[in-house]
Amino acid sequence: MASNQPNRSSQWRGQRNAPRPPRSPAPSQASPNRIGQWRQTYERYKNLAESAGAGDEVTREGYWQHAEHYIRMIHEAEALQAAP
């Protein structure tokens, strides 16, 4: 029985080999410069969340989640650097 629907496995074939963007280093491999960049990014998202206003709760919450991600990475990297 032949189907008129495209084969789903071939539908995404071209995207499997697409180059991926470089990943940020794990907090255990973070340099002080990288932590400084994370602090700037945290401040940027925090300020965006604060300026989003009460009218756009979804956008504001998204910014807070991004800020929270960066502050967790900062705290983890600092804890790993302070450990003997």
C-alpha cells in the first residue's frame, strides 16, 4: 500500500549534518573573563525583565529565566574555582 505522505525520516535529512554553534564552556572550565561575560549577560537579562513591565508577563518571565540560568552558571563556576 503506497502512501502519499512524505517519509518523515527523509524530511529532516538535510538538517542532521548542519554545523552547530560552539557551546559555552562548562562552569568547571570557565575563565575569569568568561565569568565576567556571564555577569554582563545576567545584568542585561535582569534589566530587560525589570523593564518589560507588568503587561507582558510571558516576556518578562522568559527574561528572568535567562537571567537565572546565567547567575547559576556564575555561582557554580565561582564555587569550583574556590574549591581546593
